[in-house]
Amino acid sequence: MNPRALRALVSSAALAALAACGGGGGGGKLHVFVWADYLSDGLKADFTKETGIEIVEANFASNEELLAKLQISNAGYDLVCPSDYMVAKLAAQGLLLPLDHAKLPNLTHVAAEFRDGAWDPGMKHSVPFQWGVTGIGWLRSKRAAAPESWADVFDPARCGADRGAIGLLDDSREVIGGALLSFGFSPNSRDRGELAKARERLLALKPLVAAFDSEDFGAALARGQTRIAQGWTGTFANAAAESADVAFVVPKEGAFRYADTWAIPKGAPNRAAAERFIDYVLRPEVAAALVNERLYASCNAAARPLVEPGILAGTTYSDGRRADGKGPPLHHVENLPDDVLAVYDEIWKALKSE
């Protein structure tokens, strides 16, 4: 049995014990729009056992997909999982309901560093759920030395040996940000000259790229379909659990650090169920069991002592920082002015066109 399968059995048993201690009642359905692999079958089953509420899950691959869906209509979702910068955009457009903290007593468990994020001071519209860092995953067997720079992924002059085996995220801000970082620029650059250089580099790189993928990139690396890839810590942690050949690094130029959150969209048909679920996953035991099974880092401070030591020391909680706090600079995706976003959009369309 592989390590992840064993953790799943243990975590499911822990969640089942928690559910047995809870009361029943409630009912109905909770429609959740969330990143793939964030929720486990065990967690959903145990929440339903405790509350009588059935979870109906749908997945999105990028924050922009989530935004577009909510701009058109609510589509019946009760709960969504936007990343930090997208919370600010959704709230500004009136697409999120303000949270009733009285209904969320377990908010006290959220780590202090996430409680007052610039994207949502005071957690008015969102509850921090899981966090991670964008970095480079690679196969040890295919490289003589570990990659150190974003140029190892984005500079065609340096990654010709990986032609046809490079994986990039299917996410405009992440990909353009990585190209900017490969020059030493800010991944949120507004400078037209810097963006022009990133555009030129990306278009030259395109023939070397195996796939733009935000959902299966970890498994693709573990299977050897790619040799080096851009992606997120939690997904690479899962890939490493499947193959010891998979390794991860935060490049020297720095990286995006993100927090994914829970938020209730305007027009949610079952707001009460959404509040009950948020408070449920904020329980330290539930949050820790989910980390131990799914390998995505939790924003829950009280859960940390319950997370397996090997996970705390591995890729899941890796951000490139040393114990003294030094290391590569970490950035959050910034909401840019419309005229600058138009440049990013043009670069992305040029890159993704046939």
C-alpha cells in the first residue's frame, strides 16, 4: 500500500470518529465549487453523516474560471474556494456575501498570519483554508543537478534538453509571473518593457512545452510525461508520495505564495449549510486529517500539532524559507489596473493560440 493510501485510511478513521461524536439533523444539499483534490470522500461522507447535508462538488481549474462563472450567474453554488487575490475582486464586484462570524466559532483557529490579509482584512468575506507556494517540480533521474532558477523552466536557451517535457500551469498570472521572475522582475510587474520581454520569452518557449495544465501536472511528472514543471506545493507533495523521483524547489528569484479560502457567493441557495461546513472544516482535528490525507498545507494554526511530522518537514509546508526567516522572496498575486491586465491578457492569448 502506498503512503498516501495508508494516510487516507487513517484519516478516514479519524474523521469517522469525529462524526460519531457529532449530532445529526439538518439535511438538504451543499453545492461546492472548489479546486480539484481539495476535499476527500471521507470528509464529505462524515460531514453528511453528522449533519444530513449532502455535498455536491464541482471543480474549477483557475480563479479566472471561477470569476467568469459567478459573473454570469451564481449557478446554484452555496460555497466557493477563491484564492486570496480573487477574494478582493469578487467582493469588489458584489459577488460575495459578508460572513457572519457568530456562525463560525472555529474562526479562532485560523493562524494569525492569515487573519488580516490585504485581500480581505478581518476576514469579512472569506475564511483562509489552505496555502501553498508555486515552485518547480522535477525528476531527480533526469537532471544532474537541482534547478535553482525560474530560467531553468522559462529560458529556452537553458531548457532545450527538456524539450517537449516541460509543464506549465494553465494560469495566465502564474505563467507570466514565472516568466517575469526568470528575468529577476516582479511577478506582478506593470512595466511594459518587462512585460514585452516576458512575452518574447514565452513565445520562444512554447514549442518546448508539453502541456499547460493546472490539474494533472503532478501526476504527469510522476508518470514521466514531463521532466520539469511549474506547479504548487501540495500537488507536488502528492506526486512525490507516488514517486520518489519527484523533487521540489522554490527558485532563488522567489515565488507566488497563495492562500485559498472559503467564501459564500451572492445568491447562495443554502447559506446555512455553507456556514456549517466552513465551521466543520475549521475544527483542528478535521483540518489536520485533511492535510494528512490530501497533503495541502492548512491555514489552521490549531491543526498544525496534529499534522504528521514528515508532512510538516516535506514539500507540503515548504516555502523556501529557512528557520531564520531568510530565503527567496514570496509574493502574492496583485490585482492590477485594467490597462495592465489587458497586456497580460494579450500575452496569454498569443501564447495559447494555435
